[in-house]
Amino acid sequence: MTREIVKQDVELLGMLPENSEAKQLLAKHIDATVRKIVEDEDQRTREYTGSCLAVGFLAVAVFLLGVCMARGGAWWWLSAPAVFIGLLGATGLAQDAVPRRRDARGRPL
């Protein structure tokens, strides 16, 4: 569940009559959902070392592509390692920069 759904549930809770059994049921549901969201957020982390390394890889790839384009001539061969390094950096950034549940060694579960 997302926070948006919880917000909608809270609005719906305000519209229900005070004595309603549905209001009590919805209030319990909202409490349980908020608890789950908070616990889940506490367990999700980013891998900062991998994120920094990925950004470094992307920077090297951009530098190599810049050299390739600026020098011209036979320097075109730099585009192959630049693309490979850029793909590694993009993959690493996608894996490590996103908050996820991780084990003790930092690997995604």
C-alpha cells in the first residue's frame, strides 16, 4: 500500500458517521497500514558505495565519449569501452541507488 491510498482512506474515514462500525474497522485498517509502511521504510536502505562507484563509471564513460568526439579520427574506438563502462554504471546505479531491503552484506533481497 502506498501513502496515497492511506490518504484516501483517511478522507473516507472523516466522511463516515461517528457510531459506524465501518469507521472503527477502517481506523484499525489505517493503523495497521501505517505500521507496515513505517516498518518497511526502516528496513529499506541504499548502497552508497555502489552508488558512488556507479556514478564514477558513468563519469568515465562520459569523459571517454567526450574525448572520442573531440579528437575524431582513429579515436572512435574509445566509444566501445565507453558504452560498456556506461552500461555497467547505469546498471549499478539502478541496483544500488534505489532503496531496497538488503541483507547484512548489502545485497538486495
